[in-house]
Amino acid sequence: MILGVSDWLGSKMGIDATVIRIAFVIGVLFFGVGLGIYLILWLVKIITS
């Protein structure tokens, strides 16, 4: 995605970034929480870098 959260999270968890991107899209479409979680993880990424 735009901010690199999927790649960062994938490397931390040992999961392919594509799986994480699909999870974010499903979260946005079905539950409406994917975008909020994405932004929170982006902030965590910035703080820990």
C-alpha cells in the first residue's frame, strides 16, 4: 500500500505482504476497521524506526 505498513508488518511477522494487504482490504470492506488499524500501525512503524 502507500505507507509501507504491509511490507513492514510482513517482515516482522514472517508473512507475505500480499496476505496482509488482502486482510486490510477485507477489514475495510466488511468490518470498517482496516483503515484505522492501518493508520495505527503506520504510527507504530514511525515511532519504532
